[in-house]
Amino acid sequence: MDKKIIFMALVITASGCTDVLPGSTSPTSSSGSAVQIADFSINDQSLYADQQAVITLVVENYNSQAEITDLKLVNTGALKIQDGSWSQRCSAAELPEPVNGNPGVMECSWEVRAPPESELGNFNSKSYSPGLMLRYRSELSNSDRPVKIHTKEAREIESTSQVSSSFSNGEISTSIKAESPVAVGIESPVTVSIDANSQHVVSENYGFEISPTSMIASCDGREPQNGRLSLDVAVEPSGSAQFNCVLNPQTSTTRNLIFSTSYKYQKAPSLNVEVLSQ
């Protein structure tokens, strides 16, 4: 399984973002909606020996950060992809970006030929399940609803409440829990949880980077070095992962935490094709 990286950037600003009240959970964000397979089909599911058919793929891209890394037909068996077919025009590098809220659309097609009568043997028909392997990198962000943390001097704090936020794009989801307000000079925990379908996530580890690190004491015991903090977190069999960070602010202010998460994902739909003896 390929190793991929998830980058989490903590961007801290003073104002201009929607407040997330203590004790509340921000609504689900879809700002990272990624790549959708709008169509994967064959124009004839029942073929005679030596008959040609066309497999069509339509991909819709909802994220300007999405990048296809692998795109090919798999498990075609005795169905032969024809030389000179449109498959050469379906390049992973050709994924268009969305424009004005409309997805970028990529259309591909492969001409395939059923096996000759001789390969069917004594069978009246044979079944095949050609499939698609689509792998891509994409990004999920809570930039439209950051987690807002207030920091104050300890003597000014009467009580604290939990600040929580969760956001998802239907592929992965991220949940963040922290306390607010945070006392200046006193460590305060932040818990980050990632959930995903293990059948679709293509990684052995989630990794992240945090910046700036001025308010970060450590993450899972690892301290920032040279203004950067990097950490790999093992993916559980379920596709989930969790890690903990410690905040240690040095001034009284309001801080917005924005998590931008990049990841690698795969989709593998398949078709049912029956080849009949003439």
C-alpha cells in the first residue's frame, strides 16, 4: 500500500473568521469535496465473440487541489483493449479544475474486443468483470469554519468550555476538540481524530505538518524543530487515526485554527460483461 501524506496547517489569525462558540460543534464543511465518478459503463453488457464495445468513464472534479496519480482499466481478462483506442487520450494529468462552483469534467473511453470463439471452449458464455483503478490526491479544509480559541491571562479566566469542530467531504472526516479560553503560559490539550473508509484510503500512515508553531508545545510528544513540526500517525485497520497536541500560548489574543488536510484516496468500480458463443 502506497504511503501518503496528510498535511495539517494550523493558521493563526487575529480576526475575520466565523466564531465557533465554546461547547458547540460547527456544521459539516464540504469545502474539500473531491473527485466523483459520474459514469463508468459499457455500451453493451452482452457481447458475442470478437464483438467490439466501448467502456466510458466520466470523472467530475470538485476540488482545485485534486490530482490523479493513477488511472487505468484493470481485470479486463480476455477482453482486449484495442490499439488506437481513446484510452491514450485519458491521461491522469488532464483532470480539469472546477470553475465558478461547477466541477471540472474529464471524459474517457476505451475500445475493447471480446475474445474469439476459440477461447470460450465448450462454454456457451463466459463472464468478465473489468474494473477501473482511480487513485488521486485531494484536500479537505475547515477554512470556512475555523476553530476559534481565546487566550487570556489565568487570573481573568472564570471557567472553560470545550470547543469542537468536525468537517467532512464524504471521503475523510476530521474532528477537533480543545478547551477555550486557554490560559497564557499554561499547557492545554487538543485532540484531532481522522476517520475514513479503510477500503479507499491508500496509506500506511497519516502525516501532518503544523505552522506556525509558536503556540504549539508538542504533538504526541514531539516538539517543533526549526519552526516546523512533522509527525506520522499510523492508520488503524478501520482507516481511522488520532493524535494529541499541546497548546502553550504566550499572549492574550484570539486564535483561529485552520486544518488543511491532503490525502490519497482510491475508487475501484467494476462492470459485469458476458461474452456469448455465436
